[in-house]
Amino acid sequence: MKKINYKLVNTISLFVLLFFVCLISVGYSAVNSSLSISGDLEYEQREMKLYDRIQSLSSNSSNGVHEYIGSTSTFKGDKKVYYYNILGPANNNVIFANYCWKIVRTTDTGGVKILYNGTPTTDGKCNGISGSTLSNSQMQTSSPLVQFNNNNNLSTHTGYMYGNTDLYTSNSYGVYTMTPPTDKGALIFGDGFDYKNGMYNLKNSKYVGISKEVVAENRYACRGMASTCSTLIYILFYNDNLIYYTELTNGTTPESLASATTHNITFGDGIKYSNGFYKLNNPTNESISTTMIDRNHFTCRNLTSDCDDIIYVTNYNGSNINYIELTKNREKQKSKPGEGQGSWIYGTGFSYDNNTGKFNLDNPKNVNASQEVIDNYHFACIGMTTSCDTLLFLYAYNNGEVEYTKLDNSSIESMEKSQFYSNTENRFSNNSTIKRAVDTWYLNNMTKYSSYLEDTVWCNDTSINYAGLGNPLGNIYFNANLIGLTCGNKEDRFTVNESNGNGALTYPVGLVTQQEIMMTYNDRNTSLGDEDSYWTMTPHSYVEKQARVFNGRSAMQNVNNTSNVKPAVSLNADVKYKFGNGSEDTPYVIVW
């Protein structure tokens, strides 16, 4: 009997065992890599574009990924947009730039918008994390609760960025005009000031001739050859060879002007037109009030009683004047009303009904046209009606012809938006408080990841929605409650470059909108989480200066109140993830 070589047997057994282990391992890997990408427990072993992953999930409704089917009128790309809406936890968690994020939606250019959600745990999870909003140290603010804007006296302060004060939105101080001195040294300009011992001292004073460019950078001036003065000129704007300014005395600052009670703007209860100029009837410098505006609807753009650009003030809400520019950039037309009564109905003023989209004449009168009629009845509807879709503003009567401009629904829209766009060149001259906080965080934490981000649109929609309002001219709201992802006004589409928006941003970062959050709702549950309240990008109330916040439900808040901050960025179309299934325990990990 041969002796068994146990050493050889053990060696062979070891090789056989190793062979089967390798075979099982290879088989497991093959099976794992062939799992459907909609599998709940999948761990991707290959790199895949995140957009492609989300798109593929939409084929199975149980994943909670849906295709957006709303308006795409302002989209630039051709990619389908997807978002998460599911009853229960959504697998929309991402780790990128050492932070946890929630996928909000994809973009029309193939990018993926993600919302800040704190810092991962030490074992790489986005479950049970604390600090899902930015801290005060991250934003370099005194508190993690930040105001949307610390200014709230104008409706423009609901903007993510906003322009310099428009004269026709807060006329509660003395406004004057003067022609520029011929001697450039007659005014000494500065870009700031301090006040000491009863005197204003200009900062960075300079002797220069006046221009729009000079005023944009140097709004303060002293008369005479001096950089120190007891009465400081604060220049509001420079236009048509006139300096519009107010005066600061006794330590007054521009910020304190809103508490003043006097003004020098002239109003009238009617107008007369002659040789290309309008003249106000019964001009008054009475303090602005609802009662005064109800009697005196007309004023001039140049603040005097004679002008070539007339304003019709519709109402005053206690802080802001709302108005329509009747003549500026409007085509002037002529027409013969006809011989008999009934061809036109005239009115002394008008109101606008949003439900019908019609103008309704005040004090309607059916008379023949004449200079006397036009001097007292400045508005008309064509035909035997006191209500019309297109209103005529009548300003002159010559040889049987009435000269007029037309007002329609777009005129009402432009009136409400006048505070935002009347000084378009200054629309983006000031950052809101929350934008400064978001930019500070990005500058200190995200700039090295900018190449992974796309320059997508962040919508601060200031277009007007009158739905459900009895008096649209007196109680005005923004589009916060409308559904959809379009952003109608280019000035509201915040981007870094002008090719797809306003080009006003420094960094490709913003806030989510009310509309984006509402898309994720499913039976009071949202895929974005609701642990903390935080600001959105969406303004709410024109009159009350409110913006939208999210606190587990939709809410609105005055812009000078405080809430948390959750910035959002958009991963570009080429960004891939290397493993994960999007759950909180196994988030998608972005390749970088």
C-alpha cells in the first residue's frame, strides 16, 4: 500500500479552493454589474453620468422620478427635465465637494441642480447628519439665521440683487435739480463720507466733470472748491443734462431719508398739452398720501410742473407709488373720433380689472371731441362702451384730430415692474443680504469645484400675478404661486454669463425657487427634506416686501426677517458618479 502524500493533497486542495473562490468572486461581480440600474440596492462599479442615471430611473414610476411636462418657453437646451416626487424617502442624495446634497431636478442642458444638505458622517453617509443649513462661520455672519435683505422700504428689496432707489417709489424727501456747473471744480465729488463736528468730509475726493459714469461711482459732492461741507449733496441720478439730488444736513445719511416727511415732487389733477410739452393742472407739492394721490394722478418724470414725459399715478400704498408712464417710448397716433356722439366714450381716469383684462373709465362721458373735452377727459374707449381692452391716453386736439397713445395689458405689467426696471443700468448695483452670505460661503469653500458646475439660471421672478385679487393696482403679488420652471424676464434670470441670463452673478450659485420645491411635494412630503426652514429665491408680495421661505410647507416672510440658508448649485452635464444608489446611507459619490 502506497503512502499518501498529504503535503501534495493539501497543496492541490488549496489551489482548488482558490479557484472556486475566484470563480465565485467573478460570478458575483458579473451578476452585480448586470443588475438593473433601477435596483434599490445597486452599487455602481462603473462611472456613469448622473443625468443619465436619473433619466433611466424615470422609466419605473416606483423610483419617484418624473418628467417635467410644463412650459419650456425660456429653456435654452433640448434635454428633458426630471424631478423627484415620491411618498417616502427619495434616493436623491449626493456627496460632492465634501458636502451632502439633495437632487432638486435636472436642467434642460443635462445638468443636475442640487441643494446643500450638510456634511457627511465619518463613514460617508448623508443619514442622521446635523447642520443641513449653512452655519454663521461658513457665511461669516453673526448668526446662522440671515435676512433676505436688511433693507425693506422698497419693493425692489425682494430682489436677489436690486438697483438704486427709484425716485418714484419712495418720494419722502426733498428732491431738487440743477444744471451741471461749467467749471468742473465747482463740485468736488467723493465715493463716500464721514460726519464729524457738524461737517461732512468726502472720501476719495476728486475734481472731475460730471457724467453718468462719474455719478455711478461718486454720489456725494460739496459745492465750491472744498472736500468738507455742512450741506452734502447726495446725487440720485444724472440725466438729460440735469443733476437730480437731495441734501444731507446735520449728520443725515441716505439711509435715514426714508423717515423724512417732506418732498418737492409736483403733482396735478390733470394736464394740458402744447407745443410738445405737458403742463400740470393745479400743481401741488402737498405731502404724498392716499388722499392726495386720489385727487392728483399726474406728475412729470423730471419732478417739475412742465415736461415732455408724463406719469399717471395709480395708487399709493403707504410706502410706494405705483404708476404708468403714459408717454415714454410710446408711439403717438392721431385719429378723428367722428362727428356724432357715441363714437368714443371719455373718462377722467381709469381702473383695471384683471379678471376681465379690461380698463374701466372713471366718470365716463359721451360727448363730441373738443379741446375742452381733451383737457378734462384724458382717457377714452373706442365705441359705445365704458370698458375696453385697449385704452387711449389723449393728450392733444388739433383740427378735428385727437392725438393719443395706447395702453393695454402690457402697460399695467410695466407699471408694476417700473420699480425694478426703470433704472435698468442700476438693477444689479446692490447685492441682497442673502446673496452676500451665499457668495461668501462659495468663495471660501467651492471655487476649486467650479469646473464641475454649469452656469444655469437662478430665477428671481418679479413678474406680476393678480389672481384672486379684487383691486390689482392696490394689492399686488408676484408669481410665487404659479407652477412651472420658466423665468419670463431676462433681468430675473440670474447667471454668470449673459448668453443665457442677466450675467449679474459672480459665482454659479443661488437658491432654489418656490416652484422647484412645490414640484417635489407628495402628500405633504418632499424629497428635499423639511428639517429646517430656509429662504427660497422667490419673491412673494410687491406691497408687503415679502419673499418665500420653506419650513416643511410653503410660507412667506418679510425680507428683513431671518431664516436659514441652503445654497444650491448645478452639476454640469459631464459630471459622473462612481458608486452609490442615492439613498442616505449610500449616496451617489461624484467623481473628481
